[in-house]
Amino acid sequence: MIAKAMSILDIARNSIDVNLLERIACKVRRRIEWSYNPGSRLEQKHLDPAKLIDRFERYQKITGVEINFEDKRVLELGGGPLLGWAYLAKARGAAHYVFNDMALNESLIHTDKAKRYFAEHVKLINQYYKKTLSSDLIVDNFLELSNEKAEELKIKNASVDLVISNSFLEHPNDPLGVFEELKRVLAPGGVQYHFVDFSNHLGTFDPFEKLYAVPKENVHDVEPTLNGLRVSEWLALAEKAGFNQSKFVPYLVESESLSSIVNADESWKKLGNNDLASRCGWIVIS
């Protein structure tokens, strides 16, 4: 059944005008303000109160990864404009939460739009986890905000038990520097869970279209915000930074028969099809 489904998917990919889909996607992207830089507005895509809960639970159930927040001092990297998984972590027993995003704009958190989002988000969390959280995380000193670069955190040595991120690791320009900084701030026995999206971030039907067509060192020509690192490269960097154990737990792996993989530039093919076909999943480091 899986093989049949894959063959149907491949036929669909080959029969649909991918260029047309890409043009449509580009038009849609141009109408979206990718926006949580200072002075920007909150867009509708930021304001779905159920999305982060759904993603967290779905990521865990499909991969079998279970993240334990109980009594943990947590650091979230690159969580977006509205505090990411902070409320969810509080509901699941976290002791303290450092929320880091280099483009964090604190003024957005206090807008009426944000307050309505937080109220509905907390309501859903309380229903799902059977809790009675308040929508104000700052009053009890649970939440600490940070907007430094991930490789230059103003956090004490060995002060974090758990690091989490969602679609962050594919972006840093100094990935080894990020891991070396996390090595510094993690307490003994600390664990990292990074959900990584290895696609081209262009919304194309083939998630690696254009990305694998250019030499690997030119990945910024396709999408300026991506570093282009694949699974094996991240695991090697974790080892280089001094972490003893690291693994990849896939959430979605594409067919190796995708035209983007078959016709990939030689600089990508050196990594092997397992790397090239990995669409997204958890990188777990301890």
C-alpha cells in the first residue's frame, strides 16, 4: 500500500506543472509579510492558537520522541514572535523558560492581537492538558526573554537542562558556534531536541527543487536564510562541539526518485540519498 501510494505521488509530481505551482506559491509568498522584525505587524499565520500545540503533539506521536519538561530549565531557540512553546512547557511542568529569538520584538507581545492569541492559546492548552494556567507568564518569573544571537547567549554556564527549537537549525550562519554555545549553557545530563526542516523553504511541490540544483556552497542563491546543512553534517558538528551522543529521528522522508535528488549537483550527491531525502525530523543531542 505504501509503495502504491508513493508511485501515485511520483506520478502526480511528474504530471503536474511544477513551474506553475511554484509561480502560484511565489505570488502567495509575496502577499505575506514575513514579519517579526522590530516595527513589523503580526500576520494571520502567527495567530493560530492551536497550531503550535498540534505540531508539538504530532511531531512526538509520529516520531516516538517524548520530550520531558518536568522541573526542567528550558531554552527555546528561534521561536518566533509569540513565545513559541513557552505556555506548553509551563503546562508540562517546566521550572523556568528562556525564550530566545534574535528578531524578538517585545512590543508585539503586548498588542491587543497578541493578547487575544495568548488568551485563546492558553484556553486550548488548559483544555488539552487539564491545567489552569494564566496567560501571563512573566508575573511568576517563569519566562525570561532573550534576543541575542544563538552563538552569543547571555546565559550562565550550565544553567539549562533542556534546549528545544522548531525550524531553527536550518538557518544559523555559524552552526558550529551555536552548538559550542549550547555546550556551554547546558548542564550535565542536558538534552537538546531540534525539529529541523530541510526543505528549500520556497513552498514548491518538490521540497528540494532548486536547492539541490546549485552547488552546495551557493545555497544562499536559492534561499538566503538557509545554511544548507543535511543530517549527517549536523551530527558531525554535534560531535565536533563535544557532545557524546546525537541521532536523527525522521518525521518525513521523501522518495529518492524525486527529480531534485536524481539530478542533484555532485556537491550534494556526495552526502548520499539518505541525507538528501530527509525532509524533516528531530535532531536529538546529549
